[in-house]
Amino acid sequence: TVAANHASYLDAVLLFAVVPERCAFVAKRELADNVVLRIVLGRLGTRFVERFAVQDSVEAARELTEQAARGASFVFFPEGTLRREPGLRPFHAGAFQAAATASLPVVPIALRGTRSVLRDGQWRPRRGLVEIVVAPPMLADGTDWMAAVRLRDRVRASILAACGEPD
């Protein structure tokens, strides 16, 4: 399982270049409302999850946890979305709960410079330096909720240290 910061639409493209092909992206369900995105992302094996309907969100987390326990690998943007303003947002805990429950490592990936190359609301990239920093895998120190929270916080601290964004 991979967790990366999310500062630009360019992020997913970069991650496609560095994560194993068997990793499936996890994306917000709203992206599936766009026919083109639904087709493209669906063909790439993207799993769409509900963020706002609590019962659907809980069910999606349960399904991802079961798939992870059976060996599936996922790519998450734990900030949940991207914004134009700089800064690493708080991380949602779902990916980390799945990893802790399934006793699977999370690989933190920091994407640096993507926000300045392609900002939210822009479709024309600018020249700029982009870096991808892959940190060592991290395991939860247990399978309960608090272990997932501690894992989330350690992964976030690793990404924050390398992404070049303010907290």
C-alpha cells in the first residue's frame, strides 16, 4: 500500500511511473460522475470510495481492508483531495486502518514540486522541477484503531519532511 501527498492533477500520473502495476488507485466516488474519468480510471482498476455517506464509506473501508488482507495493493491520497493553496492537509485514517488491520506496510511517497508545475484549476503545466521521494515502508504497531492513527501520523510526518509543503 502506498500513501502520497496530493498537490496536483499531475500526482497520479507520476505515481503510475513508480508504483508497481498491480497497485490499484483509490479515488473519491465523485470522480466517477464524469463519464470520461469513470471509463479511464475504471480501466486502470481504480476503486471508487464514498467520502460523505457514512454507511457507504464504512462499507468501502471494510471491502478495501478485506482485499488488502488477501494481498491487494492500493495507492491512496490520504488528504482526500487537492487544493490550490500550499500545505499538507490532515490525513484521513481509512487507508491506515486497512493497513493496520491487515498487518500490511505502507510506503510513504512524497511528491515535491507538482503544485507549482500544475496547480488546481489550471490545465497548462509550467516548467519546473518535480521530485519523487520514496521512504521506507512502515508497519503499524498493532491492529487496533490507535495503531492505525499512530501509523497515519508517522506516514504523514515522513511525507511532510520531504514534500516541501508547509504543515
